[in-house]
Amino acid sequence: MSYTDDAVLAKLSALVETQDSIVTVAQWIMFHRRFADRTVQLWLQRLKDSSSHKRLNLIYLANEVNQQSKARHKGDFLVAFSPFIAEAVATAYKGAPADVQQRIRRVVDVWRERAVFEEPIQTAVETRINELDKARGTSKPGLGGSIFGSSSIPAELAPLTTPQQNVTKLLLNTKTTVSSANQEFDKLMTPGNTIPSAPVYAARLSGLLKTLAQAEGAVDQCVKARRELVAALQKILDTNRTALISEEDQLETFVTRRTQVEEKKTEVERAIMAGLPNDEPYPSNSIPHEQPAPEPDRPEVEELTPPPMEPEVSQPSEPLDKAEQNWAPNVTQEATFQQATAPGIEMLSSIAAQYRSVPTSTNGAKKRRLDDGNDFPDLGGDDGIDADVAEMLRRDSSGS
């Protein structure tokens, strides 16, 4: 079947909600892709004249054609559908039953997941759907995470919504107009192309001027809308820069305070470790650093040599018997320490030498009873007894 408007309308009218029907019509349309612009115009016209369920089938057909074109890297239908897809989806979505709207939303989600259309086109489609939901008071979560798909936009970003939507809408028309103007210009002005007769060439040049004027006007509107968006962004940027400076100052203040508190905490902990009394004030950092007072010199230490000790005056003790006095060993201290050879022992011996045996009292108040005059044992004669001792013994015996 050759391509005609009637043939296209017949194919679209015979479309039913089955996979075979949608795939068959999509293949026929893609076969005639050189008529993509005309096919899209007829498709949009049929969609506007159809019922809700028929519109859903036409959305399914557009989905099949665009996804196949994306997979085959054929951009004819993608370029042709881009200026009209947002309007078509809004037309099919408006006034449709809830189940049809849910299916349309699902198709739009698939387009975002697979990046079928460019981001501005995808955003425009989602914006139109959300606007319809807001008008009915049934706002739903945004599609695919679009920044305009959620009703809970921060108040600071609200001024950006309208400028961004204007840019998105104008960008769709601008892209088509610019593409058409560039093609017409290349056909007529590229060197080497066949130049028609003068009257025909003049008429085509006149048409090119009109096309260029339209493209210029479209681009001019887009530039104005873009400037408004940039101005809104600049305001938000200036506000955030001012807030950033203030927050940085606050950050520096708190960092300084935290450092001071940490130093004070360290001082207190050191005072606790040093056993500082509770009533003594802690040193403060506000006092300028002073040089510590010099430590006093160490005191001179005398050598460990004991001073000479004077002999003590002995107190009279309890008198002993003459026999005990006579039997008291007359051993000198020098004999006692005669064997000490170490230096320490020699020093002790020199100290002990200053002491003498304590004299005992000779007042005979207390005497021992002797049996039969034998005061002393037999010593076997007077051998070894000093003469003075013997005289003393003899006097004691006579006195008794």
C-alpha cells in the first residue's frame, strides 16, 4: 500500500489494543519514515478526535514507534514526535478514566527509564500531566524524579518553576524551527547545489527569509526565557552565597570556642592529677605567659661523719656484792672490737671506745651469805691472782 493521508488514517482507525495490531501498524509507519513529519501530524489529529481508550491505543503506537527508532538509531520519528508528544499525552490524559491515566503514566515512566526522549521533552511531558492533576486537586508523586513532578517544592526554589517551564516549552518549538531553517538554508545556499531558474530561485529565497525570520523569533523568545531563568538562579545563588559567608563565620567561632574549652579541660585535668586544692583558682589562659621562678640552689650537705661524743656521767646503780665486783670481768672495749676490720666497724668501734664500764657501787649494803667462810672456790693456790685482789679478799674475810 502506497503512502497517502487516507492510508495513514485508515491504519490509525483500524488500530486495536493488541500487541499484533500495534506492532503491525508501527512497522508500516516506520517503513515510510521519510514521511515522518506528516505521519505525526495525522496521528495527533486522529488522537484529538478519538475517545479515551482509542487515545490510549495511539499512545501505545507512539511508544512502539519511538522505542524501535531509538533502538535502531533512526532519529526521524524521534525528531518528528518531540514537538507534539507533550501535547498529545496531555490530551490523552485529560478527562480519561483512572485506569487509562495509570497506563499513560506507566508509558511515561518507561520513556524516562529508557531515555527515549531528551530530558527537556521528558520533563515537559511530566509537567503537563502534573498540571492536570493539580487542576483536579489530585496531585500525585512526580514521574521519574522530575524536579517539577512533586508538589512539595522547597519555597526557595519556587521562583525557578515558572521560568524553567517557559524555557522547556519554548525549547520544543525552537528546536523544530531551527532544524527546518538550517535544512532550507543548506539546500539553497550551499555551493555546488543546482540553482533553479531566477523566478523560482527568488520565490524560494523569499520562503527561506520567512523561515529564517521564524527561527530568529523562536530563538529570541527562548533567549529571553533563558535570561529570566538565569536571573532567578542568580538571585538564589546570591542569597546562598550570603548565607554561606555567615555560616562560615559561625563555624570559625565555634571552632575557636571548642579549642578554648578543650584547653581549659586539659588544665583542669592536669590540676586534678597534681592534687591542686579545690579552693585554689585554676590558672587562666588570659594571663600572659611568665617565665617560671628559678629554683633555689641545693643546700650543702655535710658528710656523714658522726661528731665526737662526750662520755656520759653514769648514775649510781644498785650496789653489787664484793664477790660480784671481784668476779666482774675487766675486759677492755679495745679487746671487744679487736677483730673488726671493715671501715664501718672501725668507725663504730671508735664511737664505742668512748664509753667505759659503768662503775658499780662498793657500798656493801647487800652481801651474800657464805657457808663456812668459803667465799670463793678453791682456785688451786694463789697462782694467777693479782696481789691487790688477794689483799682485798683477805680484808673482806677478816671483816666478816
